[in-house]
Amino acid sequence: MSTETGSRDRILARIRAAVADAPDAPEAARDYLHSHAPDDPAAILDLLHENLADYRANVHRAGEAELPALVTQLLAAHGARSVAVPDGLPAAWLAAADVVRRTDDGPLSPYELDAVDAVVSGCALAIAETGTIVLDAGPGQGRRALTLVPDLHICVVRAPDQVVASVPQAMPRLDPTRPLTWISGPSATSDIELDRVEGVHGPRTLEVVLLRD
């Protein structure tokens, strides 16, 4: 046994001995405020829009019939000619787009994904108070790499069904056994001089479509 391991075990043994007769910890209080947002779906959607934009995501609103034309417009605006298509993505979303569709059968390697211009996906939830989109690899979302490697991510959020006000409201609706990806704006990092660089750990550009029912 190494000296480091032995020291750790001795310290832990002392802690266990010190708390052996301590009473059980009281039940944690759960009566805290679960949301600061107004109890109004339209106001919650506006708050989501505002916070997404504050994180430098580009936010759009559209109806189901308008979505194919909007997705086509966004792809063309960014010069995207090839698109990664997650399994289960509604075919109608890309029906009007003149692009090469790359399905993830195989699956696509990191090099193949790096050569793809964009990815279009759905989501599991969107959280208004934090401007966060949550993906869980469900239908229309794909595995995590599919939405992290391409430089452009177009994400469709169904409103109000997939929009919640706060993180406490989101947690009961998410499966902790699934691979959850939490996205707050395009990928960004800063150095010690606080110079912001986007696109280092994920898509440089995030386009969010709030889809009306």
C-alpha cells in the first residue's frame, strides 16, 4: 500500500469514527421557489427567446408550414451544402433544402462529421430562465458528436410543449440515464485576457427555431 493511500484511509477512518454516533441528517427542504418566471406560456417563451439571444444564439419563430423554408434559408445564409441528419428527424424539415444529407448510419467518423457543414436537430427541452437547450439523444437529436462537431447547429424547439421555465421544472422531465447535453448558446471560451473565441468545443453558430404548434 502506498503512503498516499494509507494516509487517505486513516483520514477517512477518523471521519467515520467521529460521525458514527451522529444523528441522521434532516430531510432537505424542497419548498423553495421552483421558478422566477411568470406563470404564462407566452411570457416564458419570450424569456427563453431573450436569454437565448443573450447567449449569442440566433433565434427565429415559425409555424410548422414555415419551417422547411426557414431551415433552407438558414442553411443558404451560412453557405451550408451538406447536413448531418439525426435518425428520426422529420423529413419535411429538410424537404426544401438543396443540400447533401449525411445520415449517421455507420456511424459517421469524426473526420466525416468535420467535413459536414451543418446539423439540424430537435431537442428534449428548453429552459427559459437559463436560455438552455437540452438534448438527450432521442429521435431527431442523434448522438452527442453529431451536434458538437459541425460548425453550424440548427435546433428546433417545439413551443410550448418543450419549453419549461426553470431547471427545477426541467429535471423531472429528463431521464438521468440518457446522455444529456446542455447547450447555452454557441460554443465559446475565453483566455486570461477575456478574449472570447467561439467554436472551440462545439458549433460556432447556433440557430434556434421556436416552432409554434
